Amino acid sequence: MSKSENKNVVEVHGCLVCAKLFDMLVEYTPEGGLLNCTVTSPGGHIVPDEQRPLVACDTHTVEDIEIAYIGWQSRFREDSDNPHEDE
């Protein structure tokens, strides 16, 4: 039996506030869950989230990032409220 290993992937993600692109090294469990991530491009930092790798520019204020994060989260709540909208 082979042992399952975590998977490291280089991904491109946009800043939550302005959509500037950053390279990220993301570590996933064998089942696809997020374990860890780091921004490998200069000028960005991780925005903590347990399920998805998120990034924001170092130049944005904490308040701007929080507002963008709340807006980003609301997309998922709206989708789950009306699962048959696209039918």
C-alpha cells in the first residue's frame, strides 16, 4: 500500500482588494483540503482563511482587506441561498 502524501502546488491568485496577481505555494492534503500557503511574489501577504488560499497587497489597509474579505465571503452565501439559480 502506498502512503498518500500532501501535494504542493504553485498557483496564481489575485489580491482580494485590487486583483493584482501573486504567485503562491499552496500545500493540500491528499483529500484536497488546504494545509498551508505562502506568497512567493514580492509585495503580498496571506489573508487567513481555512479553506482557500487568499492574498492581499502589502499596501492595502487592514480595513480595506476586511471589507474585501467580507464581500468575497458573501459571494458564497448568495450562491448557497439559491442553488438552482442557473437552471
